[in-house]
Amino acid sequence: MSNPRLRRVVMAFAAFNLADWARWLAVLIYAYERGGATEAGMVSLLQLVPAAIVAPLAASLGDRYPRERMLLLSYVAQASLMVATALVILADLGPSMVYALAMLGAMAITLTRPAHWSLLPAVARTPAELTAANAASGTMEGLGILAGQALAGVVVQMAGPGIALLVAGSIAGIAAATVWTVRVVRPANAHRPAESALPGSDRGPVAALQS
């Protein structure tokens, strides 16, 4: 908590997990209401399979571009797609468009975890801070599974899947705003290929120490 950048990254990760699981349940409830368990199962596969294919590529992007920018991009993309999915549901534009947006949203989520976990060493100032951030992030993932689905269940019961997705999109937007100003200070020579390949040349003090 004493490290402002690290605090914002972990708080954004908590919001992301809450939004992600709320989105997941809201989409499945929408599918179940339309076609029962069969359609809900098909929508699950529709989200999971493309995301699994994209995940290796998404994981490598953090090594090619600034990790804090990739993290921000993932949160902005998720918030935009969640809100778009919600609007399509509320406008009753048909399940095909809903499921296509849900698939894109699941693919966007694959950017987040690699960027988050690789960014922590760059913003932690000491090994103790990194250990605490890793533990807190793991806790946020566990709580997100419970709280995100509980939130979606309550909102769906009260107002429907469309509003639940609007709420999820708003929370993802909060995650994006939280990391908006996070910057990693890199050495002036980090752009040189020969030097940037050295362990810790473009990372924070904790990452360099670990190398």
C-alpha cells in the first residue's frame, strides 16, 4: 500500500477480476434464457476456444511493448466490449451479435494476466513489496470468482443480463482509470537491442535483482 504504482496495479487487478466473472455469468445467463443448457454450453466454448488460441500471442506482447500500456489497453478493450455487449442486449439486436462481442471480450481478457504479472516486478521497489503484491493479486483472483458472480447474479435478478454487463463494463473502466497514470521508468539505453537483452535492463529493481 505504500507504493502508489504497485497499489494502483493491484487495485485495478481486483476490479478486473470482479468485472470478468460478472461478465462471464451474465453472458451465460443470457444464453441459458434463450436456449437452455445447450446454448449456454456452446457459448462457453465459443468464448474459451478462441481465447485459448489467442492467449500465447497475447502473453508475448508484454515482451514487445511496454507492459503498463498493454495492461491499460486490455482494460480499455474489456470495458468497451462489455458495454457494447450490454447495449446490444438492451437493444435486442439478436444473440449472434451478443455472442460475437462476448467472444472478442474473452480474447481481450487474455492480455491482462500476462501484463499484470510481468508488470509487478517492474513497479515493486523491494522483494517484500513484490511478495505482498503477488499474494494480494492471488487473493483478488479468488475473491473475484465469488464476488463477481454474486454481483452478476443479484443484478441479473433485479434488472437482467444487459444491466449486469453495463455494471461489469463500468468496473472494467475503473480498472483502466486506475492504471492510466502508471509508468515504468526505463534506462535511457533500453532501446538498444544488445543492452535491452541483458537481464534486468528494462525492468525495475526487483526484476533485476531476481535475474
